[in-house]
Amino acid sequence: MQVGRVVGTVVATRKSLSLVGKKLLVVKPLNCPPDKVLSIVAVDTVGAGIGDTVLIVTGSGARASDNLDSASVDAAIVGIVDSMEVADNGS
């Protein structure tokens, strides 16, 4: 599971039938260096929006969420983060 921030949306009028009616969002993982443009397109299963901090699952875990077992999905948003605390590891 990863934590990321929703930075955009994807509109695909032609897509697999298993994705019809699913919202696709662009998520930038929080552990991504600021100078990198790495982003993930994820199926939204919780009603997230731009600016939200979210939990993302990838691989088979993404297909296990929200009845996506037959979908061509590699990433899914499964939670919206209310708060987060990260301990300083001293490095």
C-alpha cells in the first residue's frame, strides 16, 4: 500500500467494458522525489478528488477492491487519509 496525493483526472471515452462508470485519477506517490514526474493512474473506489491524500493498492490487491476482479486494473484508491503522523527516524 502506498500514500499519494491526487493531482489530476483521466478521461477515456473508449476503454475496457470493466472500467465503464469508474473514475480514473492521477496520483503522485508522496515518497516520490519532488523533481520526478512519476504518477500513477488509479481507479477511484472511495470518491476521492484532486488534492486529497489517498491510500493506493497496486497489483492483485487493486483488483480485489470494489469488485474489480475482472478488470484490467493495476492500481486502485482504497482510502482517503484524514491525518497522518510520520516519526522522524533520526537520519
